[in-house]
Amino acid sequence: MKAWTWERYGSPDTLTLRDVDEPAIAPDEVLVRVRAASVNPYDWRHLRADPYLVRLSYGLRRPKAGLILGADLAGVVERVGDEVTGFRPGDEVFGEVPLGSFAETVAVPQDRLAVKPAGLSFEQAAAVSMAAHTALQGLRDVGQIEAGQRVLVHGASGGIGTFAVQLAKAFGAEVTAVCSTRNLELVRSLGADHVVDYTSTDFTQREERYDLLMDIVGDRSLAKLRSVLTPGGTLVIVGGIAASNRLLGPAAQILRGALVARFVRHRVVSVSWKPNAKDLRFLAELMEAGRVTPVIDRTYAFTEVPEALRYLERRRARGKVAITV
């Protein structure tokens, strides 16, 4: 099969499209013929070893041999392991792997897959897992969102943000979305009740207060973020695409939050997505009901994976960037 191999840390130009062996599957895994994938900041951070912390898991000097980049995917089941009960060949599925989706086939644990909603294209389905899991678990599980709450999403037009706005509305919240001028109409179309243009207004200087704030960007101090919370409000830290700490990256803000949480009246919590089939099925139900729709900015061919990563690195993408395989 063809796959984008990852043999040294650096820019997207270091990726190589080559022939590799098709993966074997474990008893609890499914072999999926990939029809679409999507790119995430997770991908380019691993590619560049930014932060350096990445090297502890994947190789200090260069990535371990045989690694293939990519996490999100959608495709068709080709065969299943002996312990797989929920899928059969021919099923259209979507989900996530730690690495390996930038390939023509990939082995996926059955607990990281769900049946693709019939109304979604493969590209839309491939855009879901990592971003939507992060938004869902950040709002519901660690944020403990409740109907009627005032929620602010900082970074509302990106991959996680576009899901967060829609999910917060689905949970019955009053949503304020922070984004740039060119994305105001987009986030309104996703259901945001109020929008703040960060190019002209600093949301931390406004009088409004929020019960829950999801910070996806990471370009504000924790003190400024907490200043717009109600006395019992919750700050959910995603980590941030703007994180510049070369050693720890987004983890630096998460660690600061864990320290601050011990001494302040607000709840300061962080989210690290945990892909699982139960949440994928929940998201599929919302998408089938038309309450959540993946937003695709651009779609690239499989041969253009480096170009897709370069585009995402510019931090101008609205929603997700998809790959057609």
C-alpha cells in the first residue's frame, strides 16, 4: 500500500510517499480501507517534534522506523479480527488511531471506531474524531456544562471550536464565540448567540461574565481568562494552538492551570481527548439529527498531504482540513 512515512523531524517536506506493507490486525482490530483522513495540529506538532516532549515517545534523534503520520480517518472495513463483534467487511466507519491514517489502509482498535452516519461524506466523517472528542469531553465531562449556562468559546472558528460552538448549543447553553472578522458569519451559522471579533475587541476587557470558558487558543494568561468568569465559573484549558513553549508546548498551560486551580475559587480544568466508540456513536446521533455538522475548509488529494499540513500550520483554517484517499 501507499503511505506517508515519517523518518525525521522537520517540515512537511520531510514526509515521503512510499510503498509499505499492509498492516496486520490484532484480534480486537479492524482493517480499514481509508477513504478520507484529516489533519490536526497534533500531526504537525509530532512531525516537527514541537514540543520536544514528543521525542520521548517517538524517538530522541529521529522518529522510530516505520511510523506513519495521521490520526483521524473514515473508510470501509476490509476485514476484522477474531474478537471483533461490532463490525463486518463492507461497513462504512469513522474514528481515530494514535498514528497511521495517512495511508491506504490502517489497523484500528474496534473501540476507536463507529459506523459512519449515512448522510455524511467520508471527508466530513474523517474530520470528526479528534476535534469533536476534545470539544465534547471538554464541555461535558470536565466542564460539566448545563443548560442555560453562559459559555464562551475562545478560538471558535477552528477544528475544535466549530464543534464546541455546536455542542454547547446542543447542550442548551447561551454561546459567545470569539474569532476574527472573516469568521463571524461562520460561527453565527453554527448557532453562536453572540460573537466577539478579537481583531477589534479584547473579550477579557468586556463586562460580560461566563459560567464556562473553553480556551482553545492559549494566548491569554490564566488570570485574564478567569477575570471573565462568574464567581463559580469554570475555565476549560485545551492547551492552545498558540502555545510557544518549545519543551512542553500546550502542556505548559495545562500544568500552570493545575497549579493555579489549588489556590483560586474558580474551577480550572484541562481536557485531553480520549477517543472511544461510545462518544463517536453519541456524536453520530447528533450529526444524523442535524444538530452538529463538521465544517470543512479545504480538501486535498492524498498526494498533497504535505500541502495540507502547511496550510493548517498557517493557523488560518476554518474548521477542518480533509484528505481524500
